[in-house]
Amino acid sequence: MHKTTYFNGLQDGEIQSAQSNTLLIHKNDILSISVSSLNAEASAVFNAPNTLQASSSTLNGVSSQQGGYLVNDKGDILFPMIGTMHVEGLSTTQLSDYIEKTLSDKKLLVGPIVAARITNYKVTVLGEVGHPGVVAVPNGQITILEALGFAGDLTIYGRRDNVLLIRDNGKNKTAHHINLNAKDIFSSSFYKLEPNDVVYVQPNKDKVRSVNNSRQLMPVVFAALSFLVVATNSLYLNR
């Protein structure tokens, strides 16, 4: 039973939750930035549609188009009336505050309200799950359990005690192993996923054994089929 269930040993009571990681902007991110103020006409110039159109795929295979500001390989974006801004390493909150202050200081808008978010936030779920694929994250946060739920949950052959998480921090990739049966899973620093995380559910011994057995049986099956074909042809020719 313990091989196919989650949260073994979890007792009743309050659960320690993981702290939210501050989501930072990286190169090649796509940003949605909306600006509003009491003067809707003056605000409109900052909300003109972007020329960038990027395709994204979801778990159901539907592709969608999204516009936004692409962070270039220098970590910059080009924003109307402000010009080039270096945004790499900022949070979306810091970026919003900076644009609001700049618009006010330059007297471009009175009392501007800016909302920035990363629109290409996605994670990938592979391995022993119901529906492997890419999970789009429109609301800016997702946990490993939510990602696995979107992917159709683990199959009965998936290892719940050794899920591999590959994280890309923009400079290098790191690997981490997660035990979904551990009591401290909810307080783990890897419970909440980050953009471009890859979750790989490894097969258990039963799946590996069945695959190996199938590979061993295939030559025997093909040999038997070949023998039947030859025998059938011989009987046909001898009639």
C-alpha cells in the first residue's frame, strides 16, 4: 500500500507550509505590463499591443498566442516613453514599483498603477504520470502536487519516494530528489515550483522488471511467429 499512497505517517494537526519563493525575472522571460491611471487616454499609449507573439502549448495540446515584452539576452526590455530598462533579477513587484515611480517622476502620468507578471511561466512533468507534458502557470505560482495533478497524477508504477526535480536558475541546472511520502514535504523549499522546473517521476522496480521481461520475450515471440509463417507456407506449397 505504501508504494501507491501519499503522505504516509502524516498526523492530524497543523501543517508547516513552505515559504513562498520570490519570483525573479530572467532572460527570455515574457512580461505582461499593464498601466492604468485616472486619465485612460494618457494610459493607453503604455498598453499598446506588443509586436511579440509567442506560441505556447498546454497539456491538452492546444496552442495559444501571447504578447508581451521579451527580456533580451542583456536582461533588458524596451518600454514606451521610458526606453530601455534592465529588468533581469527584479521581481515583478519591484518592476511595477519602478515603472510607477518613473512615470510619476517624468510627469508622464498622475498616480499610475502598474501590474507586471511573467506570462511564460511553465513547468514540465515527465515519466510515470497519466499525461506527461508542459503545464502553463497563468497565476504565477504552482506546487509540485498541483503540477502532478494537472499531469494526471502518478501511475501505479511511479516512485513516490524519489521524484526528481531539475531546476534551472538561469545560470546552471541543479537536481533534487523529493520524497512525496515525507512528513515535511509541505515545508520543503522545493514544494513550490519555479519557472522551467522539470519534474520527472521515475518508474518503480515492478515497471522496470516488466519492461525488461518484455524485451526478453520479444525475440522469442518473433522467432515463434517466423516459425509459424514458414510452417504455413510449407504446408501451402506441399498441397
